[in-house]
Amino acid sequence: MADILTTITELPIDEIEVVDRLRPVSEAGVQAIIASIGELGVMKDPIHVRRMKNGKTRLLAGLHRLTSARELGWQTIKVTCWRCNDDFARLMEIDDNLAGAELTALDTAVFLAARKRVYEKLHPEAKHATGAVLADKRWNAADIVSVASFAKATADKFGITERHVRRMVAAGERLAGDEVSRLRRAPRPVALTDLQVIGTLGPTDRYAVVDALAEGRAKSAGKAMAEIKASTGAVPAPVDPTEKAFLDLMDAWKRAPATARRRFLDECGGDVSALMPKPEAVQA
């Protein structure tokens, strides 16, 4: 899945592409690295890059280190260079962030949701395995293709509970890209409880709550939702589950960037095709 190119250990900074990152650079994080370099005289760890098929070099992990080097005026930077596929590249970015700097609840939820998508793509046998079946597979040494559940594997890797992983993933999976960027700009850090409330809301209420948090008009998602209900004075009507699921899917598709849509089709195109009516059925 991946190999290190041992002949490449240092590269010109201007030759390293930065594309499709899961979170923006934190200025505080950059300044902390610059301060560390000032004290130690060196950057402790190399960044990780990927040699693409077209010969270009793309960043895998270490955006804060790369940004720090640029701000310091460095011309080159130490690297570990990989030849790998897209899934390995995404996991490298995710795990570098999860294991490195302190992440907000929002960033942790986004990264864990992304890690779950990649993990299940790499290990499809773990996607639907639950309960006794999963437990049996986990400890069956003869079954070399079996893996633990994503929650178990991630909890073990990062030293947190499976329940905590599931809560964070559920929150991250329900947020659209622009909602994440707006919540990052909120004057008050978004808590896990806020994310859980937002994840239960339909599109209209979710937009309103995200706006209230992003603009500092509410201290929590729960309080924002209570104010919305109080202002309307209406009791929500029962929602048809199928209609709600359809609206949520349409909402997610419309709000997703083109790269996310292509990724969705890569992973789920077969399922969509299977649900499409056959030509003979349409003619009938």
C-alpha cells in the first residue's frame, strides 16, 4: 500500500503542493513550532510527502511544520517521501493530526468521521460486522483478513474509549463542509454536546443553530434551539422518516464540494446503480 523513497530526504519548499486538507492552519500552532525551532535550532520531525504519478510532490502530514518553515524563509525542508495510494495518504493526514496537536471537539469529530470512512473502505469486512460475529472474528487468529471494529481499533490506537469514538464519529458524519468552516469561526469553542444537538436537526433548524453559534448569539446549540422554538411557538409536526432521509441526502449532496461528490460516487456508485430501474422496467 505504501513505500518510503529513501533517496529523497529533503525538498525545496516551493515544490510541495498542499491540496484538500481536512482543517486549516492554526496560527497559534505555527507560532509554537517557530518558537520551538528558535529554542532548539532545528525542526524536530520531518514532514511527510507523497510522490505523485505525474512527478509532483504533495503534502501528506505536517502542514503546520511546512507553514512554519515558509514563514521562517527556509528554501528547503527535511521530508519522508512516500509512494502510496489515496487511502494511505488520507490516513496519514488524519492520524498525524489526531496524535499531534490538541484538537477541538469539532476538529476531532471531523477527523474521526473521515478516518472511519477510509478505514471501512480499506476493511469492508468491518463495516457491517457487529456483536458476537465481530468478537469472534477479532480473536480468530486463523482468519487473517478479519479486523476489529473501527471504534475498537481507533480507541486502542489513541487511548480513548469506544463509546467516545462513536459519539465523536456520529457528530462528525452529520456536518456539511460549510457548517464545519462556520463553526470553526465561532467565538466560543464548539463542544461535543453542541455537535450532538446539531446532528439531530433537520436542514432549516441546523442552519439556524449553526448561524447562532458562529455569530455568537447563543452559548450552546441547545440554547439556540430553545430560542428558535420559543420564537415560533410551534410544536414540530411529525416527520415522515423516508421524506426526512431524502431531504437530508439532497441537502448533503447540494452542499458538498465537487471533490466530495466524486469521492461519494467512487465509493457508492455501485449501490446507486443497483437501485436505478432497468431499461426494460422503464419501458414497461
